[in-house]
Amino acid sequence: TLDRFVIFNVHYDLDLEKYLCKNDWYHNVIQQMRNNAERYDIKIIISPRACIDGADLLDAGFKIKDVLDMVVFKGCSNDVKSKILEGIELRKPKKME
């Protein structure tokens, strides 16, 4: 049945996503995660919804690691998590708080 459908990529509007996210630091984390997933050829969806909902959860007081488990990782192996988070600082800089 896959032969019956045309498949094409639609890229995210990063300016709109950043505007809706309202958390520049978290938006940057999401962008870095997408870059790592692409570099390692990991098939995972890190959608604008993960960015927007994650920012809302952070505002509500959830910890970043819990937020990422809820909106991005959803059952991923620890190996996948470590590759996607490689080189990413998950502590918000003081100047951005």
C-alpha cells in the first residue's frame, strides 16, 4: 500500500514555532535535539507541539528531564536518549531565568 501514496517532507516554520513556544532557551534545546537526531539518523518526531507543550510544562514547574520524557522521548531507549541529548546543556543559564 505504500506505493499508493506520495511522500514528501514538510519543514517546520521555526520562526512561528519560536513565537508560539515563548521560551527561547527551550526552543534552542529542541533545535539541538533535532540536529542530533538527524546526525545519528534516529527516526523520531520532535514536533512543534513538543516545543510548545514542553515550554508550557516548564512554566508550570516541571523539570526539564521529565518534560522531555513526556513530550519527546515517550518510550525511547536510554541509548536513543543519550544520542539525542549529546552535548546539550539541560540547565537553563542564570541570565535567562
